Amino acid sequence: MKFFIALATIISTIFAFNIDISDSTIANGKTTIIEFEKEQNIEYKKVVLGKKIHKIYQHPLDSKKSYVLIPVSYYEKPSDKKVEVFYTEKGKQKSKIIFLRVEDGKYKKEKIQVQKSKVNPKSKEVKKRIAKEYAEAMKIYSTSTSKSQVSSKFIAPMDSKITSSFGKARVYNNTLNGYHSGTDYRAKIGTSIHASNDGVVVLVKDRFYSGGTVILDHGHGIYTCYYHMSDFSVKNGQKIKKADIIGLSGDSGRVTGPHLHFSARVGGEQVDPLQLIELLNRKLF
């Protein structure tokens, strides 16, 4: 621990006031942000954590800053992680090291009873459908648009009680293990769902597990997802404004009852959506 603190102090000294990391200690499934002040003769290029390269983007509101979001996988174990920042100084390629400490999120466990057909489907046709839908979604999440669609704070998709938070370890029908990849809102069938922020609709589809699904691209590798919907008010490629109604809640897909499942992806990684939008609102907007 002392070694980690000493390293953090050294890094802080090296970068002076030109770099700011929101959280150097972070739980699995959460996101941190690094902001860079623009400096003469220095151009920040990318950030590397393990085998993943994270793009640095222009700050959406401050022309004197750039930033990068660092998502931590839910499956990441507690450890110290080396984050390498690559940049050029007077045309010469250089890099600096930042250390992140990943902590255990200590997520609770819950048991879920759903339709048997939604737990471990045997049909080849259904398995093919699931695989196709997964590949389609991952192709979307691996795409990162350089233009941000967002210029103001994110909002919750509806004003309702949260019935299940992100990260809970789940046991489906006493056999299938997984984790809750988003935040559930209590919502009877037909409740309006609002876009969390400006974005572009990149998927409108009825899927096997997530049911009626809408995915919004907010730019810079940030996506919000809305599941188990009963009706859609948008179409693929449509530009959406914050708070626009994108559809109605339902009980489609793998569910125990009607509700809205709200989730988010950053740089392809599934993260806690409420922690993400709180971070973005606090640091960027």
C-alpha cells in the first residue's frame, strides 16, 4: 500500500497540474476519467491499460482540455493496474505511467426465477439467434465516434424506484450464474422511457434476452441501453434529444415482470450506468 501511495505521489509530481484523474482507486464495474490540460508542444495520443487502448477525446465543453474514460471490467480482480499515457513532446514520442488500484465492489447476490426457456435454451435456432444478436451488439460497442453528441448533463431514463442495482451477482433458477449488468427501474407496461442524453439510435430490435431494445450512441464510445420495452418511438439512425420519449416499458425478454433495465457501455465495456453518468455530470458538464 505504501508503495502504491509513493508511486501516486511521484506521478502527481511528474504531471504537475496538467493531468487530473477523478479516482485512482476504483471498484470493478466502475469508470474513472483522466483529464488533460492542453500544453504547448505536447499532444496526448492514447492511454493503454493492459491490452486495451483507450482513445483520448476533445472535452465536449472546454477547448483547453481533452479527456479519456477508463472503464474497469466487472470481472477484474483487486490489484494495482499500470495505465500508460502516450504523448508527443516537440514531435518526440513519450509516455508516462499512472497506477490505478482496483478494489472489490462487494456486490450483493440475488436469486432470480424466470421462464425456463430463457435460462439455458437448447434449440439450435435459438442459440444461433442469441449468438447473432450478441455479435451485432458487440460490433456496435466496439465502434467509437469521434464527435460527441452531448453538451449537457445526463438524466435518468425515468423517475421511478430502483428495484435492482448494477453488479448484483445473480443465480437464475438456481442453476445459471451471472451478474446484473444495469439498473432496473420499477415500471408497469406502457410507461414512457426517456433518452438519457442527446444521441443517435444505433439499434432498435426485439432480442431474445433483452427483449425490446434501444441503444443510443452518445459519441466518444459512450452508449446507453434500454431493455424489455413493449413499444418503440424511434428508428435506426434517428438523432435524439435528451428527454425525448424513445418508447414504452414492458416485460419482453428474460424478466420476472415488467420493468426498465437501463445499462451503459464505455469503450466496449459494461459499466455501472448510474456511476458513469454521475461521473460525466460531475467532471465534464
